Amino acid sequence: MAVKTRKTKKPAPPPPPASHRLGWEAIGWVLLIMVFGAAFFQLRTTSIHSAAIERRLQRWKVKYLLTDAELARLRALEEDFHGPGGLLQPVPPTPDQSAKHRREIAALLPKDAAQRMAKSQKPADPTDSEDAHE
């Protein structure tokens, strides 16, 4: 009579050392921090950009005696031209685009305000995007 032998199961491989698990965990945390950092940076720079446009518009409102309706049209024009800010900032405009933008602003302003703005404008300096309209 033949003796039946039990097949022995091979032992399971040992779990990876804790140092390997910590390596992947550390990479995950670093990636998570980077994603949150980029999101914070985007929100912060967009907020700063929007505040700069709003300050410019408020100066224009006082300086050129603009109504709220005129200010709303100018706000839409400025936000369209200058973009959202932050990481999604568009390519800097060409001198022709800047000149066209100034003409569009002048078309939205009352005639006397457009004349005063044209007198106060200096040639656009590409390094000075904040006050290129004043």
C-alpha cells in the first residue's frame, strides 16, 4: 500500500520591509503637498490679479467720474484682455493688441473721460503691465 503524503504548501513570502512601505507613503505625501501647494498658489495669484484690476478700475471711477454701468463694461473688457491671472496667465500682448485695447477702453468711456485718459496715457512699457493704461 502506498503511503499518501501531504503536499505541503509553500510558505507565503514575507511582507516587504517597513522601509519600502514608508518610501511609497512618503512619495504619496510629497505629491499631495505639491498638489495642495499648486492649488494654493493658483488661488492666491488669481486673487492678487483680480484685486489689481479692481484697484485700477476704482481709480478710474474716481478719476474719470464713471457710472457703475460703465465700470461693469470696463471690468469685463479688462478681465477679458488681462486673463484670469495665476498659472493660467495668457501670453503677454503685442504692442498692436495693447493699442487696440486702449482704443476699446476709450470707446467705452464718455468722450471727455476718453480725452483725459488719452492725455494721461504714456506709451505702454511691456515690463509695466499693472499701470500700462494710466
